[in-house]
Amino acid sequence: MQKKERMANLEVLRCVAMMMVVVLHYLGKGGLLPDLTAPLSVQDMVAWLLEAFCIVAVNVYMMISGYFLCESSFKLSRLLTLWLQLWLYSVGIGVLAVVTGIVPAAEVSTHYYLTLLFPVTMGHYWFLTAYLFLYILLPFVGMGLRRMTKQQFQVALVLLFVTFCLLKSVLPFRLEEDGKGYDCLWYLCVFCAAAYLRRFGIPFLQKKSRALLLYLIGIFGTFGEAMLLHLFYLKTGSL
């Protein structure tokens, strides 16, 4: 039997994404990411710049998953295993938090226990909710993507990213269907991009310097947009 070679580059990338997630949680949950409606110190701006460096983390996860899933077949056993693991974590940790007092008694309700028992449909862990629904759609989406021509694929990706990325980034208000990147619909867009990358590649990004430049443009574009909104709010009290 031919031994499958491990793709070390993607494994390293996944590890980097893990560290980025830790940074994002440290900034957000640790209260180090200040609100943009107040004056910012140098330390506050560094925190927002660090946020911009790491904000791509979960999209990287989905890109890697999509890169492999688009060429794989749907397995019910894998779906059930993922669901069982999620259910055990949800119920086990949730009940333990109640018993130990980590979750105050005042916050324990019927809704709380329903969230533990139905973690996928109740969105208890948003990433796994999006991932599991995406995996259920895999047989349909994967078949369609494999049949598309390169031109059809490009047109579809442009329409998807204009609708679910560009408009949400430039409009000065939030659209009602905008899940802020925490839903299955957005990760379906990322999955399609990964499938295109797997099938056709992107010649422009074959040079490391170009890929790095594109990443830096994304970072400083994200940071710059946040700072512009911050300055606009301080002057007008709007947005």
C-alpha cells in the first residue's frame, strides 16, 4: 500500500490559526479590545491591529476543511461521531458548570438545559453548528462544484463574495441576514473558494511574496476601516 504523505504546510497553517483564535479570545474575552466609540490610546490601537492580524483565523480553518472536503465523500459515521462528541462536551461541561457553581443558579433555566441537549440547532457552539450543517450539505454542494466549469465557478464566486462579503464591509448599516461571519451561509462561501483553489489553483498566489502582500493588505485594510469608523463616530456620533 502506498503511504499517504502528510501535508505539513497545511498542518502548520492550522496550528497558526489555533494561536490566532487564542489571541482573539484573549483580546475579546479579556476586555483588552476597547470600544471604537471612545478615544483610543496607543495600546488600544495596538490591540485593534492585533485583532486585524488574527481575524482571519476561523476562515482559515474553513478553507483548510473545504480544501479536503470538496474531494471527499459524505460519511454518515463521521457526521454521527462529530455530533456525539459535540453532545458529550455540551452536556458534560454544561452540567459540571452548574454543579460547581461556575454558572450561577440564576442563569440556569429550561432554555439553558435545552441548549445543552440540542447544541447544534440551538447554536451552543456556533462554529460546529455551521460546520455540521455544511457537512450535511456536502453531497449536494460537492457534486455541483465538481461539475462546474472554471468560468461558471468564477462567476458564482464573484456573486457570493460581493453579496456576503463586500456589501457587508462597505455599507454603513447592518443587513438583517448578516450573521457577522458566524453562520453556515458564510462558510459555504469559504468552502466554495477552497474548492476552486483545489480544482484550478490561483496562479497569482503561487509566489510567496504576493500571498504575503495580499495578507498584509487585508490586515491594514481591516484596521484602517475600523479606525476610519472610529474617527467618523467621534466627529459625528453616528455609525
